Amino acid sequence: MTTQSSITIWADPEPAGTSLRESDGYDGPERGAHSDTELAELLDAEANHPTPAPAAAAPSRHADSARLEQVERLAVARATKLFGARYANVRPHSCAAAHRAVLAALLSEGETVLGPHPEAGGRAAHATPARGTSTHGTSAAATATHAAPSAATGRERRTLYYGLDRTGRVDYAQVEEVARRHRPRVIVAEAGAYPRRLDFARLRAIADAAGAYLLVDISHVAGLVAAGEHPSPVDTAHITTTNTHQQLGGPRGGLILSGRDHRAAGPDGCTPLERLLHRAVRAQAHGAPSLAAITAKERAFALAARPEFRRTARLIVENARALAWELAGLGYRVLAGGTDDHMVLVDIVGSGLTGAVAERALSECGILAHRYRIPGDLPGDVPGDAMAPSVAVGLRLGTNALAQRGMGPEEMAECARLLHTVLQSTKGAGTAEHRVPPALVTRVREDVARLCARHPLPHQRTIRTPALPNGAPR
């Protein structure tokens, strides 16, 4: 993971220049829960493999698509080996597209999906309940990509939600009750904002009892799953989806996997799941498959199989546990009592700040964190603690990029101290505005810069723009 190379971008120099902050100039500790960095060779692969014009259909239908077919088969082989799967589809341009295709393959008009409420680890882009709805038994329509009535498929579906118990863990009894009462066609599980391990075997048992398919999204922990640092759902769930950029460090894209159930009968009782998935991806598919993206995915799968990737994954988990411990020692309530993956969820109600204020104040000081709606954010759950999603009362932190920099548990104490210093010194004005003393901003930014200088990213990317012909407009 120490490859260095230069990438020539044959494009307008102005947008090329705007990417410098991400690739070279940004020196902050990337502590967003999903933060990861793409290796230069992945970007190189994506930049240097244009998609053949007739690649929209199956590769074998066009002679010009022979290269796409070869690359796709290699990517599929590497994905199945990496995750221990028996079926893989590497074509989706995003996890949202992959998820959409799976639901299109499994659902008929008016059928039911049961998934996690955002406070139970569900991502708002997957299934956002109407404000004030119950976390179970609701038939309120969602409004976003994954579990919404789909404009892409033209099918209306009913969406139910499950939540957390009082310990901050998934309420499996509630999942079982709602599944028994409503018999959904699909049960969705994911760890978008859930720091503990999901009990995939129990969820599968609930799905089997209800006659449902179990769909698990592992986007936030895919790297840990690939490295053996997190249990894999591939052989337990009927279908598993992930993106390829959040923790695998690959290009932006999606991936569909299936294990022992890849040839199980679909809803019609005879068509195998793998065939239904292949058809759905083609039908839902956002245009031609991208040779560039699939090539970069293939490289990402190869890199994720290396020993150094596994070492980084182990460090990600160790750092998250150390960060949670340090923050708890500073008086913050860590949700779910800790973490089993890369994510730390922190309740900051005691600081007197909202999540929006804390996120902006930390960003001003060079620290990336995300506001997060914790249990109790919903109206009626905890009086006086009803915050809109854009405000929230929690923070979501992650250790992916910190581990990639080579930081270990020792540095997590310094990271926690920096975060605490900023939050203690921030004055909120309403739910979104803030003020941090300028001298403190300067001091913390300097501390952040020194910390990151001691632990640089394992690769540096130099972006060059070609010289323009004389007289060419700039």
C-alpha cells in the first residue's frame, strides 16, 4: 500500500486543480466514519481504460467488448475469492444502484421491505422514515433511494422499520415481531451507523421463519470483512451488497455478492437468484458498464487480498476501540458501550452543542467528523432532545484513514484530546452557528498538522495537467 505514481489528467486544468486538496494538500485527520483513500494505481487504472462504445449489452455480444469481458471475469473471480462468495456482479455504478437492482429482482408491486431505522444503523439514503414515525410497524413511504417507492422500477412498496433496544443494540425481538406480523418479502440489515457486530445467523433465522429474503449491506465494514476482522454475512444472507470505495479503498461503485444461496429459487419459485440479479442489474443499469470502473475494482480486490491490507484492517479496529475508550474517559457517552468495527458514536448533549455545531467547529480546526442522529433524537422519544436530521445531537467518528496513516492506539489519545479541546472551547449560537476562539483554531490546526506530518498517508498523488497549446484558452 505504498505505491506512488503520477497521474496525468487530460482535462480542464481548473477542475483538476480543485482536486489537489483531496489528493495532496489536505493535512487533516480524516476521522469521518467512512473516510478512506484511493491508491494512485487505482486512479491510474480508472483513467486509462476507456469504456468501449457498444458495451451496454452483455460483453459477448460485441467483438469490441472482448476486453471488457476479460476484465469483468477477472474482477468477478477476485471478488468471489476475496469475500468467499459464489456469485458476484461488479457492474453497478454505486451501492444504491446495486441495492435498487436487488430489490427490483425480489419485490413485486405492493410487497414489504423491513429495514433498520437510521437510529438503528440504517443510512438515510436507504430508508428515511417520515419525521415522527414509529421505528416499527409503520407503512409510511420512505423518500430516498434504497427503500423508497422506486421511480426506477415503477413499483410501489411498503416499508417497515426496526430499531434499537435500551443498550443501543439492534432489537432482534422487535425484528422478529414485525417480521412475524407483516411477513415482509425482504429483510434488510446494514451497519451504516451501527458500531457493533450484527447477528447475521439470528437475522437469517427470522427471515426464514417469515418466508423472507435476507439482504445485508456491508458498505461500511467491507474492508474489515474482506480482511477477516469482521464476521462475513455472504454465506448467511441470501444476498450481500457493498460499495467499493468506503473501506475497500477502490473506485466509487457497487458490488453484489451471494454465497451458498446463489442458486436458490427466486420469488417465482424456479428462477435462480443469480439469474434474477443479472437480469435486474442489466435492466436497472444506469447505462453501459464502465470498463474503467471495473478495472479499478479488480485492482482494489487484488490489493485487499494483500497482507498489508489485513494489517491495516486490524489497526482500524484497535484504533476505534482505543478512541472510544479515550473519549469515555473524557466524560462522553459512547453509544452501544463501545465498538466492534471502525466507528465510534458519541453523544455530545452534555457539551451543550448540537451535532451540526460540533461538526462545523471541528472542521474549522482541521478535524473531520459527522453529525449523527442518536436514539432520542426523534420527537417524543426524549423530551427536549428532538433535533432535526440536519442538526442532530451526536457525532460519528471513524478510524479508517487514521490507520492508513499508520497511527495506532497511542495516537488515539491525542486525537481524543484535540476533539475534546475544540468542543470545550466552542460556543454555540442556536442549532447551527458557532464561534471558536481564533487563537485556539490556530493552535489546534498546528497540532493537527504536526500529527499528520508524523504520520503521512502511505501514498502521495501528484496531479499534472498537460501544457496547453499556445493561445489555447485557460
